[in-house]
Amino acid sequence: MLGPENRSRCMEKMRCLPAFPRPKALGPNRHEKVTSAVLVALCQERGTHEVSLLYTRRSRHLRSHSFQISFPGGKRDEHDASDIDCALRETEEEIGLPRHRIDVWGEASKLHLPRTSAIVPVVGVVRDFSFSELRLNMEEVEEAFSVPLNSLMMPKSTRHTQFRSGYSGPVFAVDHYRIWGITGYLTHLFLHSLLPPRLLPDCLKTNIKYIRPFKMPPKASHPHHRQTATDPSMRS
């Protein structure tokens, strides 16, 4: 899974990620002018050699998206030499994983998503990984955890959700974790790039299509709230 041949094939696909189909209901906004980079870290667990993906849960102290699951990373600033540099810096700031521990495979094509910053996924491998080496910044990260690839590939873990704007997205439900939204979408794209066709399970082959938003019928006015000529309070 982590050999040079699979690495080359994976990154070739990650550099050709499909454009996100923007729903018409979601027009562009100012957040989309910013670029962020995230680290998609393949962790080879110490002792078991099991390969997992590393996630974080955002801190409760953050003003936006608090408690949501994400990949380590953040907005690129003027001091970052590249998107890779941004992802490694943010990872070290958030969870204390030093950049020299990460074998960087490369960066994917930039994803332009509605209502948020453009995102550049950076793929890397952390061998002989142990959570004991992490030092969490509790102002930014509530917890860090890993999910084995085998768990993400199980039919019972793969689901989807529909947003109000009408598009549907993949969801991965493993134990008490619910990986959805942008992180679920990136996980889905990455697994399609990493796994050889013979290992891609049927539960990940489903194409999740845009669905026309469901519109509720207008609520009828409550009869006691109507103001009519027969209402004594309306008489002169």
C-alpha cells in the first residue's frame, strides 16, 4: 500500500481530482479567495503496522466549525514557501507532529469548494507512528485520532448525507466518529486515489449525485392569527 508504485499511481490521480459540481443555489463569497492546505497523513501504527488516516477534532474554543472533524491544516500565510510548507507548519502547530517525521508524497490539485477556502490536500506518510509523540494545541484541537483504512472500507461505515442546497456528500461512520462535510469528501477522493481498483470495495464505487433540493410547502396561517373584518380588535 505504501510502496513506490502505489505512491506514484495515487499522486497521479490526486493531481487530477475532478472539479466539485457547484450547486446553483451556492454563489461565490469572499471565503473562496483564500487558500488552505491540509495534511492527509497515512500513519503506519507502531507495533501493528496497520495503516490509518490521521484526523483531528477542532477545538470547542474556535468560533467557526468547533468540534468538527478535519484533517490537520489551515490557511496559508505570507511566510509559507508552498502549500506543502503550509500543511506541515499547521500540522506541527496543531498537534505537535514535526515535519521531519512526515514523508511527503506530494500535493494534489487545488479543490475549489463553495463557501469555503480553496483547499490543497498534501499527502504524506508517518511510519512507526505513536500518539505519544503528539502534543496537542488545545486552543485549536480538541483531540487527534486515527481510523484504519480497513474500517473506512467497510460497507457499514459508508453513508451519505444531503445538504439543504441539494448536493449530497459521503459520510464515514466509524465507532462514535462521523466524518462528513469537506473532510468526508476529501476522504472519499483520497481512498479512490490510493486504493488499486481490485481493492476498492463496492460501497465506495457509488457516485453520489446532486439532488434537487426538497422544498417544503408554505405553512398555512393559523386561523387564530388571521386579522379579518370579523375580528373585534379590528373594528373602529
